[in-house]
Amino acid sequence: MRLGLISDLHGNRLALEAVLEDLEEAGIDRLVCLGDVAAGPEPRATIERLQALECPVVVGNWDCWLLEGMPNLPGEAGPKLRDQGDWSAAQLGEPEQAFLAALPPHVELNLDGAAVLCVHGSPRSIMEDIYATTPETELAGMLDGFRPAFVVAGHTHVQLLRPHGTTLFLNPGSVGLPCCSRPAHGPACISPWAEYAILSVEDGRVSTELRRAPYDVISLLELARASGMPHADFWASCWLTP
């Protein structure tokens, strides 16, 4: 059984299409999306494409913000990101809003007998980060009573594979905004590819693939500038280009 994992699409339909093409060639059996789907240059079209896939989707923090209102975000980029979130929310109609409102906080799957818990941040909170440096005691608390074979989570925009006791944590990275660096202050540096993962379990044997899919980033940046999304030039400046 092969499970495709995508997360943090951020309204980047071009990147999503590149990943879906790769996943089709890989021959996956199931697909799950780990949230933060719409805030970006093509929020409505990205949701429509995701709905057509009819795959499980969990809710992310940006999905909640688009419905409930953007918070004050920290750092130099915070006000610009808030403006972009407000703009993205305004692009959504009632069907897209209803789709986001119905997203669950977690999805549990069975992969050839192995329990897979799908979340956005951690099993405890959509806002929690899981990194390679997260202390073991914090990871134990984040499990929040769950003891699955696998926890798959997004949120950080950084790919990760990390064991914790009998649980394996897997982050597929970000389809729409993969981070090559996340400074404490100032904007992130965005990589010029889309990231995703494949988790396979067969006869008790586990394999994981952290993958990258190339696509036309220059066309994405041009699309963003033409979309009406505020601060598009600033957003484009955060990207490394091929």
C-alpha cells in the first residue's frame, strides 16, 4: 500500500499539478492532504482542484484564518502576509468556505495494518511545529494520547523523517511554499520546486520517500503579479528561481 502525502499548498495550483502528475506516475493507492490549502495566488482554483481529487484533507491554521479572520502576524513580513490572507479569503465563495469549514483536525488511516494519524501541526494542535530538534519530551506530549505507527504532519514547510519510540514522524514538506530557510525575523526563503512524500507499507516493511517535483516557478510568479494579490512583488522576492 502506497500513500501519497501533500501539505501546505497555499493556493499554488501550478505546483499541485506537478505533484499530482508525479504521484500518478508513482502509482499510489491513496492520497491525503495535510492542510493550509488556499492562501495564495489561486485560492479558489486550488480548492476546486483538491475537491476533484476526493481525498481526505485535514484543517490547517491558514484554513481557519481564512474563515475566522487573519491574526496579527509577527515579523517584518507579518502585515504583508495578513493582507494576502485577507485577499485570499475574499476570493472564496460559499462552496469553498463550506469546504474549509468542514475539514477535520485529524484523519486516521489504516495502511496495510499500520495506523497512520494525519494532522497539520501535531496531534495536539494545528499550530505546533515538529522539527528534528524538537525535544523528545515535547514530542511525547504532542502525541496527546495517540500511539500510531506513523504521524504525518505538515505546517513547518520543511521535510522531516524522525523516529520517536515506536512512532515515525513524517513531514512531506510544502507543495506550494517549501522553505529552504526560516529566519526568526524577516521573510522565509522559498525553494523553486514542490515537495511531497510517499509512505509505503507492505508485509510489515516500511519505506518512505521525500520527493521534489520541478515546475515553472517563473510562470507562477507572473501569475501572482497578475492575480491582484497584494504585495506580489515582495512575495516573488522571497523565491529562489531556477
